[in-house]
Amino acid sequence: MATPPTVADATRSTPVVDRSDVLVVGGGPAGVSAAVAAARSGARVTLVERYPYLGGLASGGMVLVLDDMVNGAEITTTGLVGEAIERLEKLGLAVSPPHEDRRVGWDVWRKWARWGCNDFRARGKPQPIVYAVAFDPDGWKRVSDDLVVESGVTVRLHSWFSEPIVEDGRLRGVVVESKSGRQALLTEIVVDATGDLDVAARAGAPHVVGAYMVTTVFRLGNVDTEAALRFEYDHPAEFGVLDRQAKRLLGGAWDSWWLKTPLPGIVWCNCPHMTGYDALRVEDMTAAELEGRRRIASVIAFARAELPGFAHCYLVDVAPQLGVRQTRLLAGEYVVTKEDVLERRHFRDTVCRGRDYYTPYRALLPRNVDQLIVAGRHYSADPQAQKISREIPPCMVQGQAAGIAAALALRSGARVRDVDPAAIQRAMRAQGADPGDIPSANAAPARP
Ligand SMILES: Cc1cc2nc3c(=O)[nH]c(=O)nc-3n(C[C@H](O)[C@H](O)[C@H](O)COP(=O)(O)OP(=O)(O)OC[C@H]3O[C@@H](n4cnc5c(N)ncnc54)[C@H](O)[C@@H]3O)c2cc1C
């Protein structure tokens, strides 16, 4: 690609609008967790988000199942993610299989597969039904709001991070663009939770650029889900033909292209998946939005005409946020590999865990920028490892560890990279989160 022509920016002075101990950039699952954990540990925290709501892909991206939370029967992702689930349940906006339904069997498969509560990594059908939680995106926004406000976090929405303020290799704050113009926010420690490594990359942290399919998620309303399920199970051959046609129109979907949600008659469609788009290029993201909406319109017309249960369906919404799974990934103090995830490798400095895998503190630390921690889907993992270790719950546990690490650094006056992982582990436990310090029986030991 040819380098475009440039214009010189005049040197500007930017008003300082905020000072904090910990500045979290990005209000998705990881960022909200980091902000809340740091604030609950006594730090003065500011959370910056480009969009008018918190929640990231879990709200604006309408990613509506929390999964990758269990190792066998054990629930491994705990702490703030568990608290968010409890709050959603109190609002009646979360659904998960009861204990007795978490097993293998066609009866429970029929009951729970269309909620997305099957172990999608297991081979063969029926896959085991596991603990996973279907939830509502506006419920997620509300719970995120409540968590940060109750913790005393200063929230600044409508603020796009644009530049880091770096002095002598140390991050001092960031500049955001907003309706109010450019604004500077100064701080002691930054947590980059943008998902695309915006802050760390701009600050010069080594990273790689991965790629994965993107998705324009949507929801349909007025679906008779019981009629649709009766047809699926009573007429499997005809169902198979129609389902394949729908998937052809979508041009990319998982096995179940629609799933139930806590709102009756409203289904979540985690599709169409589209490849070949670079989610760091405006031109590609624009093209993906247009192509996704075109495919959605064509599958809706087909569903209304052909699919039992969908005759009177309508489009509720297309996610306001493009479904981006992977872009920049930190090349940090340790780079988690696919083997580490698959072998469930344990690390002495494990500070958080996902399904059955462990994340070392070093994978949250850039190599050459001080007072910066990253948390979330852009953490230091190779692209193949990230694909299988980036679900919402583990990102939240990572955020919690990052927020705690920042608060511990402040308290002791240490650089964030010098915080003792054992202290993070203890503080995680004190906040009700499992830091993964005690390996499960099926974990591979740390390399010497
Ligand atoms: C289509 C799709 C389906 C998925 N399915 C599932 C699933 O079923 N279950 C599951 O658990 N996970 C699923 N995932 C993965 C999961 O959604 C993400 O990995 C997870 O949300 C990552 O959380 P995060 O906080 O790291 O990043 P994000 O959720 O991306 O949040 C990043 C936040 O930072 C903000 N931000 C970004 N740049 C800036 C900036 N420059 N300035 C200010 N703010 C900024 C964003 O607006 C956003 O709020 C799916 C992902 C996609 C895309």
C-alpha cells in the first residue's frame, strides 16, 4: 500500500481536564474490571471510553453469552465476572443451566444448546451442557454503570484516546479527542483496555498484528422459538436443508446461527462472519459494516418466507460496534503460546485464569514502556493462542488483576513491572477472584 500524503499538525497546547492515580482506557469487560478493582483497592481511578456506554463487545458488540468459565465441574473465572452475573440475575437478564442440567444428553442438549450453553470446544454431538450465561446487552450496560459508579470511579464517555503522553519511556497520561476538543488526562499508571492495544502501540510497545474474521452481530424480534425448535427436532432433514440455505446467505456462521436471549421472542444472531477485513483500517471496517447489513437483510427475507417460527420476525438491531476479535497483540514480557493454553501450562506468576488455562503477570506487561499494564483481548499472546483464550470472562479476570496490580504499585511506590505477583494473587483472593495460583490437577507445570 502506498504511503498517503501528510499534512503537518500545528503544535497545540491541550487543556488538562483530569488527574488520577490509575487511568483505564477502554470501558469494555476488561476495562470496567480494571477500574473497579483499582478503585476498590483504594486508588483514584478514571475510566475513559470512546462510546456513550460501557461494556465494549458485551454491550455494543452484542456478544451475549459468557463462556469459557469451567474446567470440568469447577467454575474457574470468578470475582468481578461472578458479581456482574449475580447483578444481571437480580435484574432477570441472565439465564444459565441449573446444576442438574450440566451434563451430556440429548434431553439437556435440546433444552440448552439454543442458549449457547454447550461446550463448543467438545467433539461430537450432543456436546456437554456447561455453566455459561446468556445475558442482555442493555443489562450489561446497566451493571457496568452500577459497578463503576458504586466504586467511585470517574467515568468519561464520548472520549476517544488519540495519543499517549510519554516522558523518558514512562507513560504520564493520554490525550483524548471529544466534542469538547482535545483533552489531556494525567495519571500515575495507565491500563490499556482498548482491545486493539491503541495506547501501548502508540506508546511504542512491541506488538504483532493478528487477524481473524469480523462479524456484524444482530438480533431478531418476534421469533416463535418454540415453533422453530419443534421444526428442528421433528423434521431434521427439512430443517437441515433450510438451515444450510440460511447459512449460505449469511456467508459465515457457527453451527447455531441464532440463539435465545433472556427477552422472550428475541434471538441473538452471532453472524455473519466475514474474512479479509483489517479491523484497524477505516476503509475495511466501513466495507464490512455495509456488507454485513446487506447479508442480514437477505437472510431476514429468507427466514420470513421459509423458516418455521420466523414468519413475523423483524430486525431489532445490528450491533452498533463491529465484532472485532483480534487486531494488535502485545509482544510483552512473556508471550503466551497456543501450547501453553492447550497444555494448561501453569506459571509461577499466574495472576488470572480462563477456562482451564493460566495467564502470567508478564503477559500483561509491555517490554519497554513503564507504568503501563494491558488487559483484555490484546494481551501478550500469539495469534493462535489469543483465538482460544479471549472470551469475556477471562478478559474480566485479567482486568481485575491489572487493576489490583496498579493499586499495589501505587501503594508501595514500585514500578508496575516490579510488583510481586504473589501480592497480586493475595489481593485477587481478597476480592473474591481466583488468581490461578494453585494449579488444577490437569495443569502442566511451569517450565523451569
Ligand atoms: C462477534 C464476536 C463474538 C464473540 N463471542 C463470544 C462469546 O460468545 N462469549 C464470550 O465470552 N466472548 C465472545 N467473544 C469475545 C469477547 O467478546 C471479547 O474478546 C471481549 O469482549 C474482550 O473484552 P475487552 O474488554 O478486552 O475488549 P472489548 O470488549 O473490545 O472492549 C474494548 C473497549 O475499549 C473501547 N475503546 C477501544 N478503542 C478506544 C479508544 N481509542 N479510545 C477509547 N475507548 C476505546 C471500546 O469502545 C470498548 O468499550 C466474541 C467476540 C466477537 C467479536
